[in-house]
Amino acid sequence: MPELPEVETTRRGIGPYVQGQSIRQVIIREPRLRWPVPPEIQALQGQVVRKLTRRGKYILLHTDAGVALIHLGMSGSLRIVEPDMQPRKHDHFDLLLESGKAVRYHDPRRFGALLWTTAADPLQHELLQGLGPEPLDGGFDGDYLFKLSRTRKLAVKAFIMDARVVVGVGNIYANEALFLAGIDPRRAAGRIARERFLKLADSIRHVLAHAIERGGTTLRDFVREDGTPGYFQLELKVYDRTGQPCTVCQTPLRHLVIGQRSTWFCPVCQH
């Protein structure tokens, strides 16, 4: 599934092709995505993309007429293609650019989205306004996590995966950050000391920044004709390594389920 690093890498990858370009035509082949593509999206035609930003896992295309919100869902990808390239089965929409290129959205599971807002502040859209801070921005740190966690009884892994707490900490990144911070994923968030939350916040930033850096290497080809996502793999320490030795102490790693999500950890290094 595309998570924050993959979405940020996508934004950076298509940005040079899209920013400053006028959208000549919006072609919708399949409007039945996670939410129906609104007919108002045709307002994009003739508009110049002033900038591309990201909020959580949404890519925002800003124009003078409004803002398009794109979500990649479970299996979506955006690629720069030649407009006359034959669409594949799950190529659901194209944005034709004045440059002669097209932004093409591919999504086999159709859990993604293409939405439109004319609100003065697009971040107040109902899908965005309740999101927590960006983990790589200044508003996120260990003190923030500590204050928000007081009296919270849920497992710390579920706590940091809640997008209302902080956006973008998907399952892979939660497992890896908790290992790096030496925190047992089962521990109640409200029972974790401030000093340990300081380390956890640093670990979350480190894991996500490293993932974006790696994605910049392995996801850099946004004009590849096959349009496959090619999501990168991290040098994973615990994720999906049940029974394998811990890279620190050699203890076999354990697997369990927290909040309906598979969880891996070292019973010695994480406490």
C-alpha cells in the first residue's frame, strides 16, 4: 500500500512535469473510485497547476479555480505517459498537459480518489481537517506525543498509527520506529515516559525520512511505460521477519496482532 513516503516520492516525481503546466483536458474512464469522481473536476480544464503539495497521503493540485485532491488508495499510482499510449485495464483517468504529456492514474482496486474543492483553505476539506501533524514538520515532536498520550490506554503502536495523532505512520514504519526506539508495541501509550516519547518521535522521523530518500532512488522513474508502482523496500529490521534473529541481540523476533494489524518486535530489545 502506498504510504506517506511513497506518496511524497510520487509528488516529487511528477512535480517537475506538472507544476506550471496548463491542463488541456480531463479524461475520466472510470468515475467509480472510493468516492465517485465529481463532475466539477472538469473545472481543471484550462487551469494552470500553480503547485503540488501533500497532506497526509493526499496529493493536492492547486489551481486558481480550486484544488484537486488525489489519493492513491491501496494500489494506486501516478505516472507521466504519452497521451496516445493505449490505456490499460485499470487506468482510470488522465490529465492531459500542454506539454504534450499526460498524468495517468492506475488503480486495480479502485480505493483511490479524485476529488475537487473550491474552499479558500483546502486543508479544511472534511477529509483533511481532522488529520494530525505531519511527522517531518516542526509541529511534531516527543513532547506533543507525550501530552496527547496521557490517560490513553491503547497500545502505543495503535496510538502512533492513528492519523488523528500523526499522519503517515503506516504499519511498516510503526514497527520499524518502535524497534529503533526500543519500545514494546504492546505498551499502553499513557504509560510511556516523556524521554521515551522523545526518542520515538526521533525514530519516526528517521524511518520516514530514510524511506523517502530510498524512494527517491527506486521510484524515480515516473515516465516508465509499464506504469508499475515499483514501491521500494526498506532495510527492514523487524517487519515481516517472524522467527528471524534480532539484528541487535539475535533473539528470535515475535509476531502478534495489534489493532488488527500484524506486528513484529524483539522481546528483549523492546520493553
